[in-house]
Amino acid sequence: MGKIKMGGSAVMEFEPDYCEFHITVSIQKDTSSEALSRGRQRVEEILELLTEKAGLKIGDIILDSESNDFSNYSDEKYYTYTKSFYFNYKTDNKFTDTVVKLLEKVDDAEYEIKFKLANESEKDQIVMMAAVADAREKAEKLAVALGTKINGYKEITHEFHSYTENNINMDWMCNEMERGITSNNSLASQMGNHKIEISKSVDVIWLTE
């Protein structure tokens, strides 16, 4: 019985299942009360647009962080009110563009879109299996050249990642007509979706006979 050590790798791209749309409101004022008042007012304006115009449920908008900090730089002294929140929805470029257009109506707001996989651990497993298959295929070719064959393995090493299960409530996010949103035909809304790439590599010690 012999051994062959062989590495394998695989790279795959997957369509994202949903998006995380992060919005941050930031207001700078001379006093704490001014910053807080203006900031809370701006947040309410955005939340009204998201719920009344975009069809979002207020319970599906998640508070991420909130602060009102004092800054003192030489002659400049001011308070900065910051509030961040986000919501999830099935990947839909038309809906994304609709929300971006709504944000044009308010100042002091920044946004960032993150593409996500709802079942990342399952996709990760698919890529891992492909990496192992790649290692076996190369080992089998070498084994044939040596006049032997693979009959099992002794050891597999790989980089392990932990995952947090995503409990995403996306049932309400059906389509634009059901949300009461006017059809969006802008060029931006017709762009292709971002792909999420997952890569894996393994080292396997194969047993031969």
C-alpha cells in the first residue's frame, strides 16, 4: 500500500440571494441638541420614504448603530449625530434603483449595498466537494502512471470557516407591482447582478494499492 499527497482547488461563482441595503445618516452641528434634532428628523424622513414609497415594513428595517459624539479639533468644536440602519430584500436591481432614487430626495445620507448568500454554508460545501474531486482526479492520473490505483484516503486538510445562519424574512419582497411601485425602466436597473465568488483548496493524502 502506498500514498500520494495531492492538492486540489475549485472556484465557483453564485448569484446572490439577497441584498443588505445599509443607510447611514450623519449630521454635524454646534450643539448636541441641534445635531440630535436634525439627525432624528432626517432619519424619520428616510423611514417614511422607505415604508410609504418603497413598500418596506418598518419591522424589517434593522437599527445597526446610533451615536452623538463631540469632536474638538483646534478651533473647530461640533457634535456629530450618526445613525445607521439596514434592510434585506431579494436581489432585484429595479428595487435597488428605486430606493436610490428615493434617497435623492434627502440630504445627509450615505448608503452601501452588500450582496449576500442566504445559504452560504451549502454553497461552500459544493465548492469544497469540487476541490476534493479535483485532488482525486489528479491523484488518479498520477496513480495510473505509477501502475497503481486509488482505494481511499488517509487525511484531508483544509481551511475551516464558521457560519452564522441567516434568518432572512423576504417573503413580502415579491415584485414591484405587488409592492405598489411604479415599474422602473432606467438603464441602471437593467444591469447584471454581481456574482459572489467562493474558492476552496484542500490537501489530501490518498491511499493506493
